[in-house]
Amino acid sequence: MSATKRKIVLKKLTSHDTIWHPESSLVFKSHNERLVIGRYDNNEIIPLDNEALELCDEWNFKPDESLIQDNDEDQEDQEDDEVIAEAKIEAKIEAKVEAKVEAKVEAKVEAK
């Protein structure tokens, strides 16, 4: 039993001055640098993501490693931003709760 080998056909993607693989939708950096930079969907290039990486494995294409690192750093930055935003929200809630508690305490003191 021998595995059937798929024929790889790359086509020009003139709207983005590069080439792509229509069967997988993977887009390459250039004709000379055959590194996957993303996927072509609805007339736009979607940056390298997990789906593109899975397709690279399936079709034995090499992804542009520099983009993978950049994506990891972007994701870490986004996670950091989310943590900061959550901390700010918690601080605002705590400040409001403290203000309400203080107002109630002052009202009880004045009532006596």
C-alpha cells in the first residue's frame, strides 16, 4: 500500500503580489521565499494562525517562523492587557464598595 502523492500547484495571487496554494488556501511570502505567511479567505490574507499551521503540517509546507514568534508575543501582550484591565475593574469596584460602606457608617454615626 503506497500513499498517493498529491500534486502541489501554486498560483499567482496578483492582488497581493505573491503566490498561494488554492487547495489549502495557504499564502506564501513570495515566489522565491516559499514560507507560509497566512491564509487567503474572502479576498484577504488572514495572518498566520493555528488553522494555517495545521494546514502547513498537513501539506508539508514551512511556516514563516518569524511570524509565529510575533504572534506569540502579541498574544502575551494581549493577555497582559486583559489582566491589567481586570485589575482596574476590580479596583473601581472596591473603591465603590468602600465608599458605600463609609457612607453607611457615617449615616449610622450621625443617626446616634
